[in-house]
Amino acid sequence: MTTFVDRVELHVAAGNGGHGCASVHREKFKPLGGPDGGNGGRGGDVILVVDQDVTTLLEYHHHPHRKATNGQPGAGDNREGKNGTDLILPVPDGTVVLDGNGEVLADMVGQGTRFVAGQGGRGGLGNAALSSARRKAPGFALLGEPGEGRDIVLELKTVADVALVGYPSAGKSSLISVLSAAKPKIADYPFTTLVPNLGVVTAGATVYTIADVPGLIPGASQGRGLGLEFLRHVERCEVLVHVLDTATLESDRDPVSDLDAIEEELGQYGGLGDRPRVVVLNKIDIPDGKDLADMIRPDLEARGYRVFEVSAVARQGLKELSYALAEIVATARAAKPVQEATRIVIRPKAVDDAGFTVTQEGDGFFRVRGEKPERWVRQTDFNNDEAVGYLADRLNRLGVEAALLKAGARAMDGVAIGPEDNAVVFDWEPSMSAGAEMLGRRGEDHRFEAPRPASQRRRDRDAARDDAQGEYDGFSPF
């Protein structure tokens, strides 16, 4: 059964925004008291958060579909809908978030790092919020926006200072077990280690982490063995430690050729050429192993490697190795630039940026793209004529009508607002360019006009009574 997963495809969906409410306040002696529809609630976000207690992506391997809750619709009496609850997804430190095309969206390093993987939809405005001096009683409300949904890939890259690499059964797991408090599974057969093991080492004033990467073999960078799955775990390390078996029982292998083979795989994987290397000749407690280590050490040092002879079983040479690695790690940390406080960069829009574009896609067909027009379309209830008129007014004020005329659109040309896979298409009528001026104050209920003054009401009542009396006085049955 799988217990460690370091790469998953996750399908996230944020919550939809709640619809606004179209309601009219009613009470005794005041049947038409004005609009009182509340706004819809915001949809919940899907948020990835680094949690030090999480070490694997196994949970998302078994349950790859995650959805936040929707916002609740608004109600009458100016009651707003409840916001959706954000969905918090804990991920291990060192998780990289990629989109479907492999582009990096976020590199999540450090406890508490957050990334919004899916943005919740906005709640729709109720008719109370849409009312104004011009539009006193809208008979419609805006719809809630759908939440953002996307497919993302999570890749775990172990955050460690030192990475132990080498052939299977070279003694990496034994070495990490004696250098730190880690307790990996250890056996005398290849591929005992199936997942990276992490340990914490203290050497003087320096504390660093060490990772035991599953055994590499020739062809690992092309998918052979376990290397391809776990080579990513050495990307963040400060130093690579080659653990070489000086007492191998395989006649066709020797430590130098093992080193060359692993270096070949690391070179083909790429991005690790600048990392310092250290060579550890393991198993010198075995007589043949000690003799072989003494024989090849001068050759390795001539190549520029720092070489340490150790025995994980007999615990020989471990202190010198631990302090040497601590020195390299401390030097690498000191060379890193100090991370400055996050700066907020404000990029104002260009003065000629209309916020939308109009492009012609064939004879008699135009497409409108832009954040505002597309959002307004999503919020419109096309079963309500007032809502459609309100959308037309908004597009007119934004300048969409004028831009279509300038682009050469004519009566009954097709106009699409939105992307190809999700657009609203209609036949354009040039008279819409007049907007509110031609169609009047759309979305207004004349029943909610301001009450007349008392003197005017008395004059109207007297005039109606006089008219009725005059008709009675002039009546004759003959």
C-alpha cells in the first residue's frame, strides 16, 4: 500500500457566490415600502497552507477533488447571505504548485506560507444595493459569480541542506540513522528505501537537515529504478554527498565507477552542477573495504573531492564528517542574500486602457474581452428584461457600444462577450448605443415614485370631487 506520495494532480473548485435577492418591503398601510433585497454571500476560497506536520501528499492522492462551500443567497428585509467557508488544504514544506502546462504558480517554502489556488465567486448585489436616485426600485438582482476551478499539480521537493545519493545498499540509510535521530528501514537488499528519509543533525552551533534519497542506478533520469521519482528531492540541498560502498559484493562494480554513473545521472537531470560535492567511503569496518578505500582515495582527491572514510556500523569517522558538512552548510547560508521585506508594487493602468478589447473574428462577428464585461455578463439574469437593460446600460457607459461602432459592427452582426468556450452571443442592434438615454431609466418601478405634497393631493381631491359633482348636476333621465 502506498504510504508516500510526492506528486499529485489536484482538482480544486472554489465556492460560488450567492445570488442577490429582489424583494419589496411590505407592511400594513405600506404595501410598497421600497426595495429590501439583500446581497448574496461570497464563495469560499481554496487555500494551500504549508504545515510542518504534513510530510506527504498522500491525502490528495486518495481524494484529488476538493471544493469550497458556496455563498448563501440574500433574502428580503436587507438580509445578506452567509459567506462560504474557505477550504484550507495543508501541504508539506517545499511543495511546488504548477498549472496544467507546467508553469510554476507558487513555490511554498516556510511554515504558514499560503497560496490561493481557487478564488471564491463574488456574491450578487440585491435590489436594495442596486437602487439609486435614478433607479428607485429595481425589479431584479445580480447573480453570484461562479467560483474559480482549475487543475493544478503539486510536487514535493524535500527541503534539506544535505542530500545523500548513491547506489542501492550503499549504506545511506545506515549513515543517516547514526548521524541523526531518524529511524529508516534498513536491510541488506537493494531498494530498501522507497521514500526519502529526513534527519536533523547538530554539529556545534550549526543545525542542519539531511535527506536520504532512494537509491539511484544508471538510467534513473530516464525513468529506471526509483531515481526519476525522487531526483527532485535533491534540488533544494546545499551539498551533495556521494555515499560509496567499498565492500560491494557485485563483481562488475567499484566505488569510482559508481561515482561516475551517479554523476552522469545528476548531470542529465540538470540544475545541480553548482552544488559542492563530498565523497563518503562507507563500510571501512570490513577489511577489504578499508583496503579499497585507501587505494582509491588519492584518485578521488585528485579530482577535487573532499573524501571521508566512515563506518556507519562501527561509528567511525562520523564526527569529522558531521562537522565538515556543517561548515559547508553554514558557508552556503551566509552566502545567500538577505531576504528583504515583501514590497507591494503598484502598476496603474495606462491612461488609454479602456478595460476591454473588441476584435473582429470573421465577417460580421466580433468578440468583446475584458474583466468587467465578462463579470457583468456572469452576473446577469437573462430571464429578466430589467436585468438585461441594466447590463446594456453598464456596457454603454463602459464604452463597449462606441467601440463596436468604431470597429465596424453593423446591425444584426454577431457579438460574443467572453472566451470561446464560455461566451454569451447575441445579435447586435446599433440602437443600443443610445443606452439609457434612448430606453429610459430601465430597472425602475414607477409605483415607487416620491409621494406628492399634501397641498397637491388636496387640490387633486377637490378637482376630482368637483368633476364628479358637475357630472351629477348635469344628469337628466329624460
